Amino acid sequence: MSLYGWVMIFTIIGPFALSFDKKVHFYTYFPSLFKSILPVSTLFIFWDILFTKKSIWGFTAEYISSIKIANLPLEEVLFFILVPFACLFIYEVTKSYFPKLNVSKVIKPFNYLFISLGLILIIKGIGNWYTCSAVTTGILLVLIFGIILKKSWYGWFVVSFLIALIPFLIVNGILTGATTPKPIVWYSENHIVGWRIITIPVEDLYYNLSLLLPITAIFEFFKNK
């Protein structure tokens, strides 16, 4: 088993095992969950293939398996299924265990900070493919779902996204070299601004939100249909 593979196993093992908790009953949402994950993750896999081909990011061979899908390590493809699964689990757990939480209070501060930091990154990183694509996508999604449409579930998404930053820092920290001599996933310095959270490019915050926010929107649509 590759190191990247072990990271993915530890990412999913807890959320999957606890999916059968009687209060959350997350397993009952599995059909809606996978219908939500697959279309968005497919788009991100194509994004990943393109950026890998252009060497905007890549993978250290000694930490991945030899199994490739469209020149991506199998573990990288699984990332786009398992990480959204785990994050939507956190989303549903937050709603189930803290139903009286006033999530509306976090929306405006989050939107302001997220968009303001994003604009600074775009200005600083003009010409950087990863910075401009990930940050612009993240800002547009926040504008659409959080400010224009003002979806009722958006506050819960923001709170769960902030909670998920804890496992995000652990998983992405391992992937970007916080615990290894070389990173499992490396980034071209020509396409990031260079600001890092430990070893994690700050653009990853926008990339992950860009993955999770539309999945949550589709999940809510199917769940309530």
C-alpha cells in the first residue's frame, strides 16, 4: 500500500464507520451523496489531468501506486470521491448534533474574508494558473450560493467547512510534505503565490471549497427532492 493510499484510507474509515450512527443516519443519504459527488468530481478530475500534464502539480513516484487512470495515480482519483464523502459527513453531523446553532452569524464574516483574501491572491498571482483558476472559481461560487442565491443551507456549509479545516490541515499537510522528505503532491512555484499554511499552498483552501460547495448544493437538491 502506498503512503497516499494509507492517507485516503484514514480519511474515509471514520466517516464511513460512523455513517450508521442512529442520530445522523448518513447511510440513508448514500444515493443522493453519490449522485452529487460524481458529476462535480469528474470535472475536477479533468482539471487535475490538465494541470498534471502541464506540470502545474505532480506526484512523487515513491509515495503512490503504479496504478494510473488517465495518467493520474489511482489514489488521486479516489481523493475526489473520498474527501467529499468525509466532508459531507461532517456537514450532516454538524446539522444533526448542533441544530440550534446560529450559523447565520458566520456567513458575512466568512464571505468578506474569503473574497477579500481571494482578490489579494488573484492580484498577487496574476499569470499563475493554479492561483487564478482555483481562487476565481471559489469566489464565484461563494458569490452565487452565499450572496446572490442566499441558500438556506449555506451557513451550515460554512460552519462545516471551517470544522473540516482541522482534518484538511492534517491530510493536505501530509500530502504536501509536512511529514515526509518529499511531498506526495508537489506544486510548481511558478503557478502559486508561495503563501503556505505549514506546507499547504493557500490556494488549496479555494480549490477545496470549489470542490465541496457545488457538491453540497447538488446533495441538498437530491436530498430534498
